[in-house]
Amino acid sequence: MLDVRDLSVSYGTIRAVRGITFTVGKGELVSLLGANGAGKSSTIKAIAGALKTSGGAVTLEGRDITSANPEQVIRAGLATVPETRDVFPDLTVAENLMLGAYIHRRDHAGNRENLDRLHTLFPRLAERAAQAAGTLSGGEQQMLVIARALMARPSVLLLDEPSLGLAPAIVERIFEMIETLKKSGLTILLVEQNVNQALAVADRAYVMRLGAIVASGTADEIRSTSDLSAHYLGG
Amino acid sequence: MAFAIQFVIDVLSLGGAYALMALGLVIIYGILRLVNFAYGELIMVAGYTMFLTSGSGLPWLLMAVLAVVMAIVFGILTDYVAFRPVRAKSVTAVLITSFAFSNLLQNAALLFISPRPRNVPLPDIFSQTVSIGGAITPVRNLITIAASIVLLAAVAFLMRKTTLGIAMRAAATNFTMARMLGVPANLIISSAFALSGFLAGVVGLLWIGRIGTVVPGVGLEPLLVAFIATVIGGMRSLPGAVVGGFLLALIDTTLNYTLSQDLLKFRDAFTFSLVILILLWRPEGLIKGPASGQRT
């Protein structure tokens, strides 16, 4: 489904991502793990078209999207939830969701159906539809950006650190919701620092360190690798 | 009573024009975080279109529509010539290219038309006066008030109720995120320039309607007024631009009414002193823009 081959990203002379290769199969939930600064978010941004790649290729269902801009990537069927939890604070919850469906803006019936489905998944967003998104709590904002990404009806969802800075109880709920999405057949690439929780939902995982992939395998294999903590502690 | 009515009409008509000018500037600033210094020339373009079509025998209204259309065309042209080629690369470059485009248009007018004022055709109604409750006021002031109410309402509707408007507001807070949802960057920016040109065109007609002539530098004062109004109101807030425009008009009109003849020539000094006081009190302007924001 999503194939990343030898992807490199540089900021000036600093190479943040050094030729990484990984795949996410259809209906799979793959996790990209690693400490702060390992190059996970740069990878996500490069795939989403928000950051220029300096080498390698990204293909989505056989289509080359390596040098596509963000608006082309979403049209190709890949939606991104960035780690910065970018709601549009001045717009209402309903307006945020409406913009999520921008690429389907003429398909009113389809959007309404999709919105109803998301409102059952996230009842909070239905209650707060008329409220400015900036007034939501952190957890609600996270739900909103995920729901907004799903309004585009993507075939692949990139989730960048959905648990970042949220209370444990809310993190729990977010992961439950990620499992629900996985069960619905959505292909997901989940970037996380929260290793245990990510491995609990993931089929497979890749571990990044200093811009390179240093381990890969099924969730169980990764969990049993004893030096996993070393990659996090920098040892 | 008559005095009060006169005062209110003066403030509202000047404020309406100021508010529209400021709105045209802030719509672009909100999205690109860049001031379009060629904005005043859009007003000039509207004026010269009126002058150049004045001999054509077209009905006035058609000439006016043509003038607004030309302002829109030149607004979009500003994007293509001065902004698009350099906007992702350097802020300083855009400052210079927008100044350069402004200069280019002014000098083209100097060279190909004339440095002297040129008459702009105006319907009789622009020079008539009317008495309201004992106050005698030019009809064009009432036209300005009506036009600004209609346009402000139309812009509010566009920005709040249409997908394009909501996408423009989203792009103004977080351009990259809007693009990641599929909102095309170039469409949003061109729309902003078109809307800016539309407002400049209408303001141009109203503004030039006061003077009756057009000169190559006619856009300088509206640009300055728009810039000050947006600074007072908050550089990134559309309602702020409107509030700033009306407040600036209130200050100007009050000074016009109260300053003695000797002091009136220093009116701008008084106005700017008040503006400085407002900014000391509220450095970010009266209405704060969206919390986050980034450049493309």
C-alpha cells in the first residue's frame, strides 16, 4: 500500500533521515518508534509532502508521490495528522470537519454520511459542533484532528504522536479509537514514543535511531528485543 | 441635532471607505504575512480605467464595473508578478518585488498617461447634496456608507458561510495544515488577491469620487490609511481591520471638527500621536488575530 524506499530528508547539511526503507501493507497498522530527534516526524512530513525529500521514493498504491505537494498527497488518498495537533482554533468544530472533506466538497450526501459515522465514533465532537476549536481540551482537539483527517476518506492514515502531552486516561481512549479504526480496515502508520501502547495495537513496527531504521519486525519480535530501551535511552 | 447627524455621517462614510481599504490589505496579510505595497496602485488602476473609458460613451455604471474588474485583474497580476515567484524563498524579496511592482505601475501611468491630474467621469449624483434632519451632506457620503455596509456584509458572508471563505480563514491560521487537507495554496492566494483587488476597485471609485481626478500617486494615501487602520485593529484580524478603519475615521473627523484653522494643517501629527498611544496600550492591535500562524 505505502512503500517508502531509501527516503532521505536533510535540513541544510544536517541529514535528519538517512535512507530509510519500510512498507505498510493494506489494512495493516504499522508503528514507527524512536526517541525524540530520531527522524520520525521528518519522515511523516516528507511523506505528506510538507517537507522536501533529498533522496529516495515514496509510492502509494503504486503511484509515485515522492515529490507531490500536500494537496496532491491527500488527493492520492493519504491523510496526515501532524504531531502539532493543528486544529484551526478560530473555526468551529463543524467548520474544521467540513474542511477535512474539502477534496469531496461537492459530494454532500457522502460527507453527511461520513460525518454521522464520525459523530458516533466521537460523540464529543457532535456536542461541540458550534464551538470554536481553540476552546476544546487537548484530548478533544486530538479527536478533532483525527476526525478531520477521516473526513477526507483516506486509504492510509499517518498519525504522528497522537498521545503527545495528553493525560493517561485520554491516551487510553485515543488508542481504543485507533484500534476501532484499524478494525474498520483502515491502513495506519502510527508514529509514537509511547512504545508499549503503540506495540499493543500495532501489527508490525520499525525502530528509528539517528535517522536510520535499526530494528524491525512484528510487535512481539520488537517487544522481545532486549535492547529496545537502549535505542530510547541513547545507550 | 443637525451637527450630530453631520458628524455621524462623516465618520461613517470616511470609516466605511477606510474599513474597506484596510480589509483589502489585511486579507492578503492574514494569509501570507506579507504587506502588499502595490495595493494603492489597484486604486490607481481603477481610476485610470475610468479616465480611459470616459470618452467611450459607455454608461457610467458599466465603466465603474470595468474599473473594478481591472482592479481585480491587476490584483491577481500582483500575485503572479511580485509574489508567486519569490514568496516561498524570501520575505525581503517580496517586500522589494511588491514595491517594485508598485513603482512600475505608477511610472507606467506617468509615462503613458500623464503626471497631471486627469478627470474621472462621475454621475451627477456624486456632486449633489441632500438635507437630512437639517444637516446638509453630499449624496456620495451616503453612497459610500451604503456601499460599505453591503460590501462588509458580503465579505462577512463569504468568509463565514462559503467553503472558499472558510478555507481562506483556515489558511490564514495554518497554511500548511490547510494544504494537507487538500486546499490548494495557489487558489487560496489568488482568491485573496482577487478579493483584495475587488475591494480596492470599489474603494477607488468612492475615493476618487471625492476628488474627481486621478494622478499616478493617488494610491499612496489609501495604502497608508489602510496600513495604519490594520495596525490599530490588529494586523491579522478581519474584524480588526474594520474596527481600525472606523476608529481612524473617528479620530480624523473629530480632529477636523475640533482643531482650529491654524492647527488643522497638523492634523496628521495629532492622528499619529493618538495611534502611537493606542499601540502603547495595545501593541498587537485592538483585536488579536488567530493564535498560531506560519508562513509558507
